[in-house]
Amino acid sequence: MKQLAIDINCDMGESIGQLIIGNDEAVFPYITSCSIACGFHGGDEVHMKRTVISALARGIRIGAHPSYRDLEGFGRREMQLPPQELRSIIKYQVSALKEITERQGGKLEYVKPHGALYNKIARDKTEATIVYEAIQEIDPSLCVMGLAGSIAVDVARELGIRFIAEAFADRTYEADGTLTSRAVKGAVISDPNKAVAQVLSIILDKQVETTSGKKIPISADSICIHGDNESAIDILIALEDALNSHPMTKRNHPS
């Protein structure tokens, strides 16, 4: 029986100065990819460099995690920016992390937009095109990571960019395949058993149960656990146990 491989990724490096967000060092043993904040919703040069060094020491794939310029709102407030401004903030952030990674002897492999920007390009073809073209201008070999089954998939395909389809262990889904708004109670999953059940359903059955109880199809290359979820470590430990004990799954990022 062929074993199924799944990448486990986490948003990391989101601390700024003495403000510590998440527990990156505790998360690292359980993931295979990390999306590192680039300064506009979280992260600074010190934490970016520290996260890159830790990732390289463990052989973890590195991605950039750019956002709208929104430190106060942690990048979770949607903004309507002129195309050139949006293009510029993407290039600024991704280029910064790319340089830090290469100075440490590593390679930046993908870009995963953060928060409101992530959700916007999942449904807005124009914005997705601007963001993905900006990424291509930096390095045509960069992959993009985005919401499985969204408009972003089609945009990446049209531009000839490899797309890493992402699903979530710790977020609930709506019937149209979008993530439930964080403004809705229960949108963030904190129960490790519930999170593991959702991941196994996505990996093995290629479906996910929505808030309405309806099951919808989903095909994902990578599973995300948010670093700022207070239950992240508990979820990751439970998921590690489940994947290790299941004969058809293993943790691995796609080649």
C-alpha cells in the first residue's frame, strides 16, 4: 500500500522585539515547512534571522509570509491598496527574507501571504495576479502557497507558478470552501482531537466537514497549524502521534 506524504507547515517568526508571539522552538520538531513573517504584520530582522537559522539547522523548508502593512491588526484587516503599492510591499517583504535566508546559506522556496491578504487573493483574481506577478519578479522559481480549491489556484496555473495547495488543521470551513471568519466564535479550532480528525479527513478522504455539517471535497499538499494558536503544540503532538500510527500517512514536504 502506497504511503501518503503530507507537509506540515506553521506560520512563524512573528515576534517583534520583546513581544513574543507563538512558541517557535517548541513547534519546530513537528513541522516540515515554516512560513516566516517579514515585518509588516509581525517579525523583525532579529526574529527573522533567528527563525531562518533554526529552520536550516533542522532541514525545514522556508517560505516567506508577507502581509498588508498592518502591525496593529496583525495583518488581519483587509486593505484596498493601489496595484503598485501592493506590488511594492510584497517585493519588499519577500526580498528581505530571501536575502536573510541566502546570507545564512539557505534557499527561500515559497511564498505564503498572511491573514487578510491570504483570504483576499483566495477570492479576488485581480489581487492574486498582482501578488503572484510581484513574486515572479523577485524569483521565477518561487512556489506559492494558498487556499486549496480557491481562485488563487487558477491564477498560479495561468502564470506558470507551482501552487502548494494548503488546508488547515485549526480553522473551520464554510460550505464554499473558504475559512470561517475569525470574528465567528469557534472559527479557530483548539481541541486537538477535533483538529486531528479534520486533518485525517482531508488527507485520507479528501473532504472536510463545514460549519453547516456539509462535507465538501478538498485536495491539499500542506496542512497548516497557526503558531499563535495557544493549542498549537498540543495539536501538533496529537497530529504527530496520529500520523505515526496510521499506515497510510507520513510527514514530508512535497519535492
